[in-house]
Amino acid sequence: MSKSLLDKIWDLHRVAELPSGETQLFVGLHLVHEVTTPQAFEMLRERGLAVRHPELTVATVDHILPTDRVERPFADPMAEQMLEHLERNVAEHGIRFYGLGHAEQGIVHVIGPQLGLTQPGMTIACGDSHTSTHGAFGAIAFGIGTSQVRDVLATQTLAMRKPKLRRITVDGDLGPGVYAKDVILSIIAALGVKGGIGYAYEYAGSTIDALDMEGRMSICNMSIEGGARVGYVNPDRTTFDFLRGRPEAPAGEDWERAVAFWRASASDPDTAYDDEVALQAEEIEPVVTWGTNPGQSAAVTDTIPDPERAPGDLRGGMAAALGHMRLRAGAPLAGTPIDVAFIGSCTNSRMSDLREAARVVAGRRVKSGVKALVVPGSRRIAEQAAAEGLREVFESAGFEWRGAGCSMCLAMNPDKLEGAQMSASSSNRNFIGRQGSPQGRTLLMSPAMVAAAAVNGQVTDVRELLGAN
């Protein structure tokens, strides 16, 4: 009987079928950070429990870190307390920790792949909704809540209900200035922010096959924004080439055995899916969100949609979003003024993201009055970017170069919007208040599009700037 990758990994990690109809799954890798763990570790302590498999848990600090200057104690007492708790807990339970000052410190969904911890055929859990990122490697990866973090720490298992499976096929060649971020925003716009509820997404097609691992990670990262808890790409030669030689990847004879297993974990050619959706790459343009969820987006060449012309069940939400964003239906999306440009987050803070953005800003200057930040996803990426001269390109253009962390993706550190500032952001969420100000406004787009907005001071079709280079 043909099986999907989801079927194979699910069956391999099944411990038991529970009376609730859920499956007790073994978790092969548990990633933890400072925000969702203090209560979980305290619940273990209250019950007199130890961490069941500390060797399968890896910790880093990312969410609450200041990215401009790190001094202890942090100015924010709650942030300092969170980090103190994590430092004490990992020491007490013997958990590997990439903390402040460690060469491998970075965003949890960046350093897992970077180190080779993330591998095909695994189950991966983390107390962060964007854990779906790791599905790019052919893993089943999902975000969990604090009580589930406790369960994994105590038992290395988790109770889950198996989702249905939708294959999303994207075929064709992406045009210049169109990136993986535009692909996933187009998918979310087509299926809706609730379209994936109850589903895992399998991404396939010639467009996906042609992406490098960093592009695949960007797509899987935002599966959760479309309602799917899990998103993955079947492992292939691109996957194996990325992992070869990574510190935590198999080596020697173990490498060949691992690759054989990874190949076998891919979905069988005649797998039956619960649903299938197809998109054509040639129809995808650079995408910008105009509203307050990632599904409210349009091509940069479009006008802002009119709620009165939308289906009745969408009108109220669209009108409210436009009211918050202070945008006018029918106005061109291009030309929308911005105040802040943010390149970073677990979605778009890797080397390919920085290279493409640097290609746009090289020889140009950030528009006067625009605050522009570049926040690498890890210390390793920061070092590599500096070695390649990218840091110099950004700083010469007027960007602020920051230390590794989540930064302005979310309001848990000092990098926040002020008042009703408009942000061009390469992050993953544009919810009201997400970037720190209840009045703040966020336009999601690719890093290259953020770079174009930064130098022009307004939403700009990056293809215009790339054509001028």
C-alpha cells in the first residue's frame, strides 16, 4: 500500500493509540527557548520529574534578546527573568544550550537546520508555532503549547491527532524578483488563513523542487499562517547536499545509511491525498499584504481591494483591516509610504535572504526618515554575511546591523514599532500589535521587497530596481 511521508513518519514514531483517538507520538527532537519553558520546567519540578531524554532536547535564546546591545541584567525585568529560568533549567537537567555568547546562538528555527540537528524522517516539536519550518527537510514538525512542552520534557512523547493531507503543487519558473515568500503568501491568499485547519501540507512541483533549502524553509515556516500545523517537502538531493558535513549530521558509513533511509521516507509516487491544489509559478508576482492577517495580500502591481466587491462573509474583516491600516480601497499598493523596514525573523533571516536584499540596496541609500534594520538569524549567519561584505553593503546604505535574534518579528524585545508607524517587514505575521504598537501597521513581503521599500521610502516593485542594476 502506498504511503505519504506523513504516513511513514507517523507510523515509525507511533507509541500507542489512545482512547481519545489521538496517537501517542515519540518526539525525535525537542527544541526549546526562553519564552515557553519556565512554566513547563516548573510543572516538572512540582511533580518531582526529570527530563526523560535530555540528549534529545536543545535550547537557545532568541525571542527576548535585545539586538542592538546585550547587557545583563536586561532592562526588561521579565526578559531577564525568562533567561535566568532557562539558564537554571538547562543546567539542572543537562540540556545542551546555545546561550548568550555561544558561537551557535540564534533563532531556534535557524540554528536547528544550520547545525544539522534537523533531518528527514524525524518528528520535531517546539513551543513555537513556526516549528513547521523544519518540514522543509522532510520532517514532521509542529509547534506546541506550554503544557505540551512539559509532556515532551517528561515523556519524550506527545498526544496528537493525525491530520489529513493536502498536496500543494507549484509548477513552472519563478520570474526575476519573485521568491519563496511570494509563493507562500500566494498559497495563503488562495486557500485562506483557515484553509489548512485539520491538514498537513505537502509542497511539491517543479517550482518547489528548484528552490534551495532556505526557500523551502520560508514556505514551510508559514504553513501555520494558512491554518496548517504541519508543512513539509519530500527530501531529495538538495536536502542531502545541504546536510552533508553539518556538525550534527551523520558522517562516514552512517551518512550512506542515513541517505538511504531519508530517500525511503519520501511519499510514494502513487500516494493518495485527501485534497490537491495546483498553482502556476508564472502567475506569481511580488506579493505585499495590505491587511491584518497574512491572507490579506495582493500583487505589488494591484490596487488595494474594495470590501464592497468581496464575498459577504469577508467584507467586515476587510473593512476593519483597511481601517486599521489607514489604506484606501482602490488605491495602488505600490507607493504606500513606510516608516520602518525590517529584514529578519525565522522566515527570512538566512544567507540567501540577505544576499538578495543586499543586491537591491548596493549603491543606494535608505530613504531619509526610514528606520531600517537587518537582523541575521544566527551568529554564524552574521559572521558569514560580514565575511561576504554584506554587512558593509547594508551599513553603507544606512541600515542598522543588529545581533542575532527574533527582533521586530514580535513584541518581546526592545525592537518595536512606535505609534502608527508603517513597517515593511520580511517576518511572518501582520496581526494588530504583533510588532509592538497597538496602532502599528505591518506590510509583509520578501526581504528584497523590504530593501526596495527602504530605499524608496514606499512600497516598490523590486523588479524595477533589479532591472536598473
